[in-house]
Amino acid sequence: MWPNNSSSSFLLTGFPGLEAVHHWISTPFFFIYISILLGNSTLLLLVKEDHNLHEPMYYFLAMLAATDLGLTLTTMPTVLRVLWLDHREIGKVACFSQAYFIHSLAFVESGVLLAMAYDRFIAICHPLRYTSILTNNQVLKIGLGVLMRGFVSVIPPILPLYFFPYCHSHVLSHAFCLHQDVIKLACADTTFNRLYPVVLVVLIFVLDSLLILISYVLILKSILSIASKEERAKALNTCVSHICCVLVFYVTVIGLSLIHRFGKQVPHIVHLTMSYVYFLFPPLMNPIIYSVKTKQIQSGILRLQPIELKCDL
């Protein structure tokens, strides 16, 4: 049984001071939500149905799309519920579970981007060994490793939340639950919960970004050693989509971190906006980037249309 705290629920917050126009604010959120679902579901369907995309690069892309779908499906229902229905109450167990999945999937996304960088490194620096190194079994192991790292590493700071007493205000600052929001309301020693996430961010986000940077330094060195300009351009072009996705993800992470760390005097609406950009911009942009920049995805979409027409008939 859980401890008897003063309340069994928290109150989520939309956009303070703008409650009268919440229904208007919800409109772009809804269209972004639908766009994310359609875009990432289409990528998953493409990789599943198109045998030309049954390669490690696209398996990792499918993992990225699945992660983006999971993150969006975890956050957006409560956001739309607050904006549409002004239904702010959320049970503690549901809140802590949402926080667990939000933080876990963020770490999974970082891991998938690192795996995709490794894929490009092997493809360009060791092309003759590519198929022997990145076998289907190896891709599966990498995927499971990324999932395990993300979901297991977040358990230690989330588990204590179930047992903390909450005697302060039960009002959270977002329309979804975050670990850093919840511990501010706890009336207990939260030293571990404040220090552990910092270490975790350094070990995952910082280390992953450094490894991605190192891999691209080696990739660029390998590309510059290619004699033919056409081959250099072709090799570099296979990395463009992934580089764009990495930039979209880590720029939003850095932006949000800087706002939280140095933006004490910044209006709360800016903090809210940056948090929504962090959660919605990468899942929205990733399918667009790969659809625009990757010819194989474009061809797959064209091949998928006749299949859909046949199904409709």
C-alpha cells in the first residue's frame, strides 16, 4: 500500500493566464499531434512493407519513429485533455508512470541516434564489412540494449516518488508530469533525486552527443580520402538526414537546459514553450527530414500508394 499523503492526485497546468483561449491554443497542438502520428506511422509501415528498406539504416529509423510515437502518445493525451476539457487532475500513479515513460523514451531516442551514427560510421568507413558487422541479429541486440539503458536507468529516481509525502502545493507546472516538477512538491530528502538525474544526463545525453561527434569526425576523414567528387558527395548525402535529426534533437535539449538553468527571470510562458518544442519538434521533423532528404523513403512512399489503393478497392 502507498503511504497516506494529503492527496492522491496532482493538478496539471496548461498556459497560466491564457485559460480563456486554451481551446484556440489546442488547435495547433491537435494538428501537430495528428501530423506526428501520421508521419511516424507511415515510416514504420514503409520499413515493414518495403523489402528495399530492410536494411540496418532503416531498421534504426523505424526504432526512431517508434520512440517518437511513444513519446507523443505519452505526453499529448494529457495536454489536449487540459486544453480542451480543462481536466487538470491526474492520479499519482498515472503521473509517476507518465514521467517514467517520458524520461525513458527521451534517453532511448538519444541512444537510437547514437546507433544510427554507428550505422553510418560502419557503412562509410568499413563498407566491405558492413553486412557482416550489422547483421539483423546485431541490430536487434543494439536496439534491445538502447531500450534497456533507457528504461532501466530511469527507475532509481522514479521509484522513490511513490513513497514521498507531498505536503506542498499539488499543482504541477506543465500539462504532463516530469520528475523535476514532482520532486519540488515532495516534503522529504530529495538529494538523491536531484543529483542522480544530473549524472544520468551527463552519462547519456553528453556522452552520446560526444560519441556521435567523434563518429562524424571519423566519417568526414574517411569521406575526404575518397578520390572521386561524386562518390564523396554520395557518401556525405547518406548522412545528411541523420545529421539534421541529431541537430534537431540536441539543439532542443540544449535550449531547454539553458532556459531551465539560466532563465530564472524569463517569463514562465517561455519555459512552457521550450518544453513543448522539445517534446513535439523532433517527432514532427524527423519523418519530414527523412522523406525530403532520402530518395529510398520517397520511392517507398510512391510504392506504398498503389498498395493502399488496392486495399481500398
